[in-house]
Amino acid sequence: MFRPSSRIFLSCLTFLFFVVSLRAQRPSGTGTGGTINVRVRYGDGRPGPRGIHVRLESAEGGAESDLETIEGGKCQFQQTTSGVFIVRIAEGDYKEVSARVELIHNPMAYVVLDLIPVKKEPKPEVALVPADSIESVAVKDLAIPEPARLEFSKGEEALRAKKADKGVKHFQKAIKLYETYPQAYRMLGDAYVEKQQWLEAETALKKSIELQPDLAPAYFELGALRNQTKNYPGAEEALKKGLELTPDATVGKYELAKTFWALGRWQDAAPFAADTVKELPDLAAAHVLLANIRLKQRDAAGALHEYQEYLRIEPQGSMAPQVRDMVEKIQKALPH
């Protein structure tokens, strides 16, 4: 087993402190990927049905993934790479509709697609959503006034265009028109995060959760926000709740790994960091986090592999100089 010299071990520890500057920040840059949230709706604003085929394509051409909507007309693509994508409805009863979306500077993107029936009259839905459905929130959506929906959509468009100020105004208008609008509060929180108005963002996200306690993405966004502001106990609480609701959410696992690392609980961080790297292998910063955990475990070979993966994905990344220094030190210390 590798036993580093005191000098090399001190160098490793120095870098460990540096990488707490994973800094609880959201991943950014080429290769980080993220989540594309898609909402399909009818022309009058009602949520679309289950079973609509949605295709994700690279902007350069070529299919990336295919999904079908769940109740409420929703689906979610998890991408392991950043870039520009096309989200397209591919359904026989409706005209083809597409939208361009970017996963470059933000790991979360939002797309709204309108269903335009090929025939003049849309095919009626077979049955109502069961009252006990886990997506029964879609039934509540029917109560949202059309003007509020319109402001919400304008807010989403503003965020996609990187116009956070306009997004805030539209989401605030949506809330004024419909005070119990959890998604509007959640998106208002996202807009405030873009503006780095942390207190306002936290207030909006907490209100979203108050109105809809099973809204898992709001817990993840609140946890990420608290990581940003170094409220690590609060981040742990929010992220654990989100993972109770959606245990396989990689974004939640990654944020919780960062929380545990910042709290000095690297043993707790280890499985979440390992899962993140497995599920999002092109998320460069996650490899650095896992490499530091491997150093804590005295697994130099494992740490070396993760550092090298970071350099493969982001050779010009913000941590690249320090990572190269660590790679050199470990390679010299390992037996040949």
C-alpha cells in the first residue's frame, strides 16, 4: 500500500483544502453536462398527456436520447456532456415542434413545447389522472389562471435567454396572479441564484417547498444554494429530503457529496462521489472530489486515475494547474 512521504502528504493536504473550492459551486464548462427539464402543454396552457414521444438531439446532428412524457406532460433528460441541443416532439398525432437549448454555463435548462394537433380537433384523453397518482400535482395545475401561465412561460424564456432580471419580473407577476404557484416560486429562486441574490433565492425556494412538499428539484436547488453560501448543515437537510423523494437523482448525490466533504465527513461523501462519477463520467469536478477522497483513503493509484480523468475532460480547466502538480507528485511517489 502507498505510504506518501511527509512532504508529499502535506502537498496533498494543501490541495485537499484547495478543492473544497469545488467551492460548492455548480459545475460549469465543457463536459459537465446537466439536466434538461421538458414540459409539454396544449395550446391553451393545459399540461400535456402521458406518453408523448420527445427526442433529444445534438445541435450538430444525431440523436442523443428518447423519452416519453409522464403525467403532467413532463420528462427530464440527464446529459453527461455540455453543449447545444435540440428538443423535439416526435408524435404522429401532432406536428413536429422543436426548441434549442444550451447546457453550457448552467447545469439546468428548461424547455416548453406546445402540442399542435395535425387534425383540427385534438384526440381526447382516455381517462382523467387518478386522484392518488404520484403526479396528481398536474390536476392542481388546471387551477392556474392562463395569465399566470403566460407570465411563467415568459419567465422561462427569459432564463433560457440568460436574462435573469426579466425572468424575476415575469415570475413575480405569475405569483401575483396566482399566489399558490409552487413552480413559479421555484423558478423565481433559480432566477435569483443567477443574480447571486442568495437570500431572495432561498426565500423563494422555501416557499416553493412549502406549497408543494414533494417537489424534489426545489430541495436540490435549495441544497446547492446552501452549499454556495456555506450553510452546510442546511444543505445536508435539504439534499437528503430531495433524495428521499428521488433517490437516483445524480444532481442531489453530487451536491450532497460536496456538502459532506466540506463538513470533513469524507467517509460519508465517498459513495455519493463514486455514484456521481459512474453516472456522469464527464463531470470533471466530480473526479477531483473523488480523487481527494481516494487520497484520504490512502489509495494513491485511485486518486491518480481520477485526477487524470479530470485533465482528460478539462485540460484547460480552472483546477488544471494544481491537478497536474498532484499527478506529478503521485507518479514520483508510486513504486515503478
